[in-house]
Amino acid sequence: MVADIISAMVNDPQFADAIKEKIGSSIDTTGMEKQLEVLQAQLRQALGTKARLERQMDTLDITDPYYDWKILDL
């Protein structure tokens, strides 16, 4: 019931105009969206690096005499 009332208020153009008047300006989110894209790209890169390191660690031969050194190097 409350959600219906809020939904009806938000869809009313007079409500949107009143809120804009109270705020004083519209909010520009382009900067935040660009920052989000950059952060998502960094996250994808970090996840890719993590997956590559996991594969390398999983394929190491435990009988290799340099196993401990290699695992620490990764």
C-alpha cells in the first residue's frame, strides 16, 4: 500500500518538478558512470590475473625440486 502511494507520487510530473526545485539542480551522474566503468575494468583485470595465477599454481609439479621456490614466486 505504501509502495503504491510512493510509486504514484514519483510518477507524477509535479512531484519531479518539486524535487528538482528543492535540490536546485539536476544530478549529473556521467562522472560516476565513467568511474564505475574504470573500476569494473580494473576488477575484470584483477580477476583475470587471479585466475591465471590459480591455473599456474595448479599445474606446478609437486615433485619438482624447486616447487617451494616456484610456489612462493607466484
